[in-house]
Amino acid sequence: MKPNRKLSRRARRVALVVHVIASAGWLGLSLGLLALGIAAATAGSPAAVEASVRGMELFADWLLLPVAFLTLLSGLVLSLGTKWGLARYRWVYTKFWLTLGTTTATVFALRPGVHSAVTAVAAGEGLRDAGDVLFGPVVSLSAYVFMTVISVLKPWGKTRRGSNVANTFA
């Protein structure tokens, strides 16, 4: 017998709205970080560089992780509580691992890179490496755009597990 794991219609809609808003927020934050990173990397004055990296620090410290975790959590709720499942469709499985990877990269790469840039600029050293403020936002923005595209197009069909589950419970 097929397990009943479906969310009610109302719960699914709430989870979907939360997920779309959180995901769009994460995408927007990444775009904002990239804009600030470009401003920092191309600014002619030390004051403009410092303002840009401090803006990045504000995003990185206060907004990125809550939005990332909300995206991850709402995506898990949707995948486990709907017909899509977590490992039944390749696009869902891909989104899960990319979301987990980008959340981890936010903690261990993007935020430390921004903090390094802020420390250097505050010490009067200027921006040592533009990669500290550009690499993370470019990678994350690319990942989020890709995840948005596969959310809309739903490519690749079922995983081997999804095909076996469908055959088992048919």
C-alpha cells in the first residue's frame, strides 16, 4: 500500500508560497551581493569600497542564512509532502543537493570571504582580492538561476528510485 504523506491542499499552498518567496529572496540577495561586490571591486574611493563591503556584510550576516535555511526547510516539506518526493524526480533531487551545497558554501566560503574583505578594508589595506567579494555571489547566483529554471521546466524525469516506487505501488 502506498504511504499517505501528502500535505493538505492548504498546507501545500502555504509551503509553496513560503518556498517561492524564500527562494526568490535568496536569488535577490545574491544579485544584491553581486552588485555590491562589483561596486567594491571597481570603486575608485576607499570610502565607496568600504561602504560596499559593509553592505555585503550586512546581507551575509543577517539575511543569507535565515533565507537559505527557510528555502531548504520549505523545499524539504514540499518534496516529502507532495507527489514529487525527495528522490523520485531528478530535478527535485538536483535542487535539494544544490540547495544544501549552496547553503554550506554560504557558511564556509561566502561569509568568510566577505568578512575577510571587511577586515582588510577596515584596516586600511583596501580590497586585497576582488574574488573575496565576487566569486561567492557569482557562483550562488548561477546556482539559484539554474534551480529556478529546473523548477519551472522540471526536466529529466524520474530517478531509478522514483521509477521503482511507481512500479511497486501501481
